[in-house]
Amino acid sequence: MTGRPWTVSADGLVLAIRLTPRGGRDSIDGVEQLADGRSVLRVRVRAIASEGEANAALTKLIAGTLGVAARDVTLIAGATARLKRVKVAGSGAAIAAALEKICAIANPRWRSPTVSTRGHNGMTARIIDGKAIAAELRGKVADAVHRLTRDRGIVPGLAVVLVGDNPASESYVGSKLKVTAGIGMRSSDYRLPGAVNEAQLLALIARLNVDPTVHGILVQLPLPKQIDSRNVIAAIDPAKDVDGFHPMNAGRLSAGLPALAPCTPIGCLHLAKAAAPSLAGLEAVVVGRSNIVGKPLAQLLLAEHATVTIAHSHTRDLPAVCRRADLLFAAVGRPEMVRRDWVKPGATVIDVGINRVPVPGGKSRIVGDVAFAEVREVAGAVSPVPGGVGPMTIACLLANTLKAACAINGLTEPLGERRTDDRE
């Protein structure tokens, strides 16, 4: 299953292409997924690679296929390489729709399982399906867990600590444990009364830190008033900190070093890349500066070579800042704060918020931080609430637990993760 190998913006789109010179004909042969997970258009031209002939043939082919002027097609990266990035100026949504038709003809089996397309007021609104992406990630983790258990005798173990009897926390912990056991991991939960003191909780964490069957420790937040969550987070072994909140992991992430990153920001990145496989050079705005989402998400986006702005409650003219974004992430906990006129046409919008609002009849419904019905009319892609970031958070927790188990045992990255660098 592959995603779309292009990024839509207000003034056009950028294509990721693998070009084969001297290919016998000029044609777009479909979409393929590279070993690193990126999707590219597979293109061949008759021209040879020397003296720019293949590049000229490529831009001519793209222009002719999409019905745009040759001057609107520009090679922006990879002039001397097989992997290239080409910008096409024009109506982004219309061009993306044409490309999808071309790819479907060239490779009828190709379709994106993670982004659904619906016509809306003349726009192509792409709904990013977090459930499908999470299911795909869980499947990869389950396969890796099976291999790790079979070949190494290592069963990744996750310990979840719940203090008190908050119904929402109990439900969330229950779902985590169920999914963990369902993919072959060892799961255990530790439930402490709400009156427990900080020393007792820290003593439990100390025991889990030295337990060789536990590779991931998660303490469900929030904690009762008598416990300082900062002390609890700092007490967790950074190698087992699958929530990614420990100061050491936060510092390593900021420094661009390998680290366990928070699950929700990782999930946001997966969703964004479902719509825009390459984030390099895109302008990203993160609304919200929490240590749990906003700050680590900014670091992950920087590692993908995006240009990042963090906005918050004191940002001047917040709507104008948001309108600059090719990638807009809303993580403020304010129901439907991001409106239609905050969004750049064609932008990718990831909604992190989960807010319960009242409805007539004494009931309530869940909404995000984005006014979904409005924003889908202008955005190139948008994640829904529910069904967007939420499923990804648990899937990324499983991936972090697997990653921790491998790192603790001196094994390589299990899911083929790669570090980005500054090379083109």
C-alpha cells in the first residue's frame, strides 16, 4: 500500500519522482514505495541523462500530461540524481485529481488506503483516515514482535501504572492493555489508590526500572494533587520511557539524537506524511506549545526539514500565522477554534484536540480543535475527530515499546526507521 507522492499547496504541488532515462518511451508508469517508506511517481523518458536532456524531457512530459504550460513545471531538487522533486504551478487540487487518474490508469491496483477523497463545493477534500494508518502500523509492529519473540526469545513488555479511579483514565488504560496483548506483547497494569503518596509511587517505578521483563513504563496522567508528576516522569528509566516525557529524551530529541519521542506527536507526523510524503521545505505551524505535543512535534518536524513556527495564546494575529502554513497542527484543547479563514487553501490540517461539547437533549459529542465542516472546504487534507490522531497515539505507543525492547537488548531499529540528514 502506497501513499500519494505529491504535496498540494495553494499555488500548485510538488511531485516526488524516480526517473529512468533511456526508458524506451516517455511515460508515467504509476506509483511505487521506496525502501525508506516514501512514495514516488515512476517515470521513464527516452532521452539520455547527460546535459540535462532527461530533465528537459521529464518537465515536458509532466506539462503535457497535466495540460499546463512548460514554464509552470520546474525541477527544484535532484538535477543529477534519479530521485527528483518537481514543482507544478497551478490549481493544486485540480492537478492532484488529474495525477490520481493518471496513476490509476498506469497502475490500476494503486490506491491510497489512508486518505479518502470526497468532492465538496468544487474542492477535493481529503480525509486522513487515522484508523487505517494506525491499523497498518499495528500490523507492522505485530510482525516485528513475532520475529523478535521467535528469533531472539524476547517478548516486549509494557507496564502501565494507574493511580486513582478516574473513569476516562481507566478506559484508556484498558484499551492500551488490550491492544498490547493482542499483538503478542507482555502487558501488566499496576493500580494504586488515589490516596497513595509520591514515595510509594516512586518505589514502584524503581522496581519496574530493574525488571528485565519490562521494556516500557507508562504512568497514566494526570496524577493526584499530592504527587508531583515531574518527579515521577524523571524517575522513569529513560530507556523505558515509552511516553517520551523524560527530560533526557526531550533533550536528545531537541539535539537531533536518537530518543523515545512522545506518541501523539509521532502519530501526527504519520498522518501528515500520509498526505504529504515529503515534508522538506514545507512551512509548518504548530498551535500549542505543551511539552506533551507542541514542543516535541516541532522537533520532529524540524528533523523532517520543515520550516516550523510554534504559535500559542500570546501569538499576535494567530489566524494570519496559521494561514501561512502548508502544514497546520492544532493542539490547544479549545473546541473548533481553527476556522475556515485560518487555513491556507490546499494545506494539510492535523487536529490533535479532543473536546466534549454539549448538544440538545442533555447529551454531548466529541469535537476537535478544528471546525471540521468549514475547514474541509479549503484544506487539501484534514484529519477527523474522532478517528484521526487518537488511534495513532496507541499505535505509536506499541511502536515505542518495541523500539525500547530492541534498544535495551542492543538490537537495531525494528521498523526500519531512518534518521534524516541535511543531504538532498
